Amino acid sequence: MKYTTVKNGATVTVFAPYDCNNHCPFCVNKMDYQINPVFDLENVLRSMWRMDGITPLCDFVFTGGEPLADLAMLDRMFKAVREMNAKGSHHRLFVNTTFPVKSHDDVIYLNGNRDIITGFNVSRHIYPFVEECWDNYFSYVQIPIRINCVLTTAKEAEKGPDLIERFKRFRSIYGFQFRDNYTGVNETNLFDQDTNERLKALLKAFGVKEYGFTSDRFRWSAILQETPLISFHRTQCMSKGVDAKGNVFIGDIIVDPRGNIMDDWNEYGSPLDVEKYAEIFKKKK
Ligand code: SF4
């Protein structure tokens, strides 16, 4: 068996070593935090540095849980990426968050890290499952923001006009992404478009007859509107693929809240053989 991945290395997704206080019904991460409530920031940092040593150009994503739930711990993680880039690495850093910003001080703190944060992916859903911040805080943030909205059922997508009304609040924001419900997406049905009721309802609501389309082996995205960018995105819950020869393609590397380095998301992941993964990049040098 050997590993393969994309040129600059798989995206390294780091789960914040602390839980969120929310219970979103579509959450695919919460179970890990609750079944295994042992968190280890120091080991998370060690694993981030280990991956930096192998792929100094890879993207980092901080996710959760809720990365912004503990700014003191998050600060240590920001500092690590800053130090990596200061010594010559070039990591982009994205933060997945519900954006629990409570004051201008929080915004000032985030803006103070704009040298390393490439962008925020902020969840805002049809039903507010989490306490949402004052929308105007977004206009003070000097870092690109994309809003994510999960459509858990086709019925929700049918609310097209209401959805449009809802995201108009965010019209000054860089992008808006409707995400299909991940549960139930597999290799066989991933690329179903003609039968995708959510996509059909959105196309109707936006009056779109032809749409731009991007894809890779695990996900695809349909562009509904260019400016501001509004898209519909469907992905599998996993990002690892095994070919006929048994070679393993790694799409995302996960650093779990305990600092373990895994080769895929949640229950799909196994411990990554880090030495073997590093061989991909030694051969390229
Ligand atoms: S805020 Fe995020 S991690 Fe927490 S329950 Fe909701 S989706 Fe899951």
C-alpha cells in the first residue's frame, strides 16, 4: 500500500481541543466530542508542527466543536501557524465557526490575526440552531467571510424566496454556500444532480437554467450566482479513496481533539502512517 494526495499535501483539518455548547441536528462531529471528552491542546500543537514538517504548503482548517469558544486556546493554535509561516512555510488557514462574537473586542482580536487567517466559513442556517451574533459585526471583520447554510431536507430548499430573503442580510459578504445534507451521501449517489430535489428547488428559486459546476472525486459545487458568489455544494462525509491496487488517496488529514493524526473524518478515519505519508513528498524533492 502507498499513499497519494494532491500536490501541496492534503488539507490538515484540526479539531479544536474543546467542545461547543450547541446541538445542531445535522452535526457529524459532536459525537466524537461527547463519546471521547478527553482533549489535549499540547498534542494537537505537536501534530500540527509534525504535519508542517512534511507539507509546509498545505492548508489548515480549524473546526470543531467551535474554534472561537476558547480564544486563549485558539490563540496558541494561531501562534503556531504564524510561527510556521514566519520560518518559511506558506499555510492558508480557514476557520469553520458559528461566529459566537459578543463584542467589538472579539472583532478586534480576530482582526489582529488577519495576517494568518485566510477566511472564515460561518454557519447560518434556516432555523437558528445556535445563538447568532449581531449581523453588523460581520461588516467590521477585515477577513473574508463565507456563509454556509445546510439544507437538511428538500422541504427547506423549497422555501426558496424565504432563503433569498434570509441571505440578503449577508449581501455584502464574500460568498454564500448552501450545503446539501451530508448524511446519506455516498460514492454511488454523490453526483446525482437531476434527482437532487434541493438543487432543483434552489435553481427554481434563483431562476437559474444553466449553472457553472466544479467537482473533484469527493464533492461538487454548482454556482447559482456569480456576484455575490452563491453556490450549492454536495460532498461525502469521507475523503479517503482506495484504488484497485490498494493505494490510498488522502483528501483530508484530521488532527482530532486529542492530537491524534487520522487519515479521514470521524468514524471513517484510521491512524495515519505519518512516515509512509511523508514518503510522497521525499520522492518529489
Ligand atoms: S456548532 Fe458545529 S460542532 Fe457544535 S453542534 Fe453545531 S455543527 Fe456541531
